[in-house]
Amino acid sequence: MPPIVDPANERLKDQWKCVNGHWLRCSFSKRLLASFMEGFKGEIDRESGRNTDLVEEVMLQYAGTAYVGVIEWWIKNGMPYPPRVIAKQVGALLGRTL
């Protein structure tokens, strides 16, 4: 699994608060999505047979956008849970998917 980006970082927190949603989606989210998708490539379970009929690109897009979406939701809603809680929750969900 790729390293967790720590959105609690004060500089990053300020960027999320100060810029409009368009920049957020077009710049930060795209880079974050690309990073996660690259990191998830080695995580897809092909050995159990449960993902054999699924296209890798679709799986990566699904998992990556879910991960980015949760991070965006978490920050936009004032980070209602500690970073470790979010990381554990998303990790468990991705483990069920990939």
C-alpha cells in the first residue's frame, strides 16, 4: 500500500482551506490519484481467483478514486477523525476490494 499522505500537515491543511474546489480537483486530486493508482498496482489479488475477471485499470481507478474521495471528504468536513483512524478504515476497505 502506498504511504499515507498526512493531510494534518499544517501547510497542506491551509492549501485545502485557501484554494477553491476547482484547483483541488484539477491539481492535488489528480496527483494524489496517480500516486495511489501506481502504488496499488502490486496490491491486486490475482491468486485467490476473485479478481480474475476484472480489468486492472478499472480496479485501480475504483480504488484510487475511493481513497482520494475519502481524503477529500475528511478534510472538507474538518477532519472529524484522527489520521490513523482514517488510514486504518480506508486500508481495511481497500483490502476488501483489491
